[in-house]
Amino acid sequence: MKTSFYFVLWILIYPILGLFNNSFIDNNAFIVALAIVWGLSWLLNRIMPDTLTYERASQVAPILEEVYTGNVSAFMKRLSRESKIEIVTSIYFIITTIVIALAIFKGEMTNWIVLVIFGFFTYKAISRSISLTRAKVDLKSNPTSEQCKEIADDTYKLDYASYYDARNGVSYQDIFPPQPKYFKAFKVFSVVMASLASLLGLHYIILGVLIMLSQTNLETGAVAGMYFLYGSLAACFGVKGFISITQSFNHK
């Protein structure tokens, strides 16, 4: 599923959990929400494997096609865009982890597991942003197809050699497996989720700005920054998903 789908799910799940009026759920809302998201992801991968495999192929193929055709400029733009997104993601997780740590230190929150989980997410986000930033620097210093290939293999963890073998001698369209049944319906659903992610992201951006304007202390400012960055990510992935899906409607 598109990242925008999980942003929408994550934003909507907390109000739903609040309807249960259960103390355990209220005290462990983040962990419960995380378990639901992971559980749903696991379930979707087993219910609709062909659809998700095809969607994955449609996301990976454009990256490898840029390497195959030697389109260094497009590859650089992609790398630059994704490195910026990962940097914003890292900052969001850093701020959120600090806010959680402060809440625990002040006794406003006692669930250390949440801090550990966010600490892990923060580490992964920082590692990813560093990896992409280094790759961008390497490509700037050596803007060649060979460097793009190395980045696709080492940074994106893609198998360019297999793509090259499959692509060599056939058209770009021919490397795709047969389109699964109901895939167009899946894309329509993805467009709706991307649109919702953009709107909900805009809501959190505005909320973050309003809190910033009325902040009274550093902690409030950190919370405002957390909302603003989360909203920015949701809006970014929503717009990105909307554009990529709508552009793929003509893909056969």
C-alpha cells in the first residue's frame, strides 16, 4: 500500500480507539495503534499479494529504468527529493522522541516502551537520511550511470542486474507482470487515500502553526514542531502518491 494510506490510518485510528473508553487502550494507545497498523499490513500482504507485488514493481521499475537509460538528471532529482523527505522525517522523530522523554522525566507519561520504539524509529530515520545524503553527494561528485547503478544497489537495495537482464531486448512495458484483477479499483482507492492524507496533513500543519504562535514554553514549541513536521510529511506523501497514481492510470 502507498505510504499515504498508512498516514491516513494512523491519523484516524486514535479517535477510534478513544471510543472504547478502555483504560488499558488509553494508556497504551500508541502501542495498540502500532499493532493494528502492522497487523493490517500483514493481513493485506496475504489477502492481495498479486496487487501489492504489482504495485511494488510499478514503484521500483521507474528507478531502475532511469539507471538503465542513463538518465542521471532524473535519478539525481529523485535522490535529492527523497533525501529531503528523510531529513524532515528524522527531525520529526527526533523532536517526538525528545517530547516523549521530557514527558516521562516529568512523570506525565510512564510508558517507556513508547520511548524505546520511537528511539528505534529515530535511529532508522537518521540512518536512512545519512545514507541518501551520502549517495546524493557521491552522485554530484561523479554524475555517471555507473554511480547511479551503485546507489540503486547499495542505497535503495534494489537488484539492478536482474532488472537489466529482464529489460535487455524488450520494451519497458513488457517487464511488468500481468495487471491483477481489480487493480484499477485499487488505484482509485489509493487516490482517495492520497487526497485524504494531503488534507489531514494540511490540518496538522495549520495546527502546528497555531500552537507555535501561541506557545508559552519550549515544550509547547516542541509539540508544535512535531505537529507541523508530521503534517508536512503526510501532505508530502499524499501529494506524491496522488501524482504518481494519477500518472499511472494510462499504464498498461
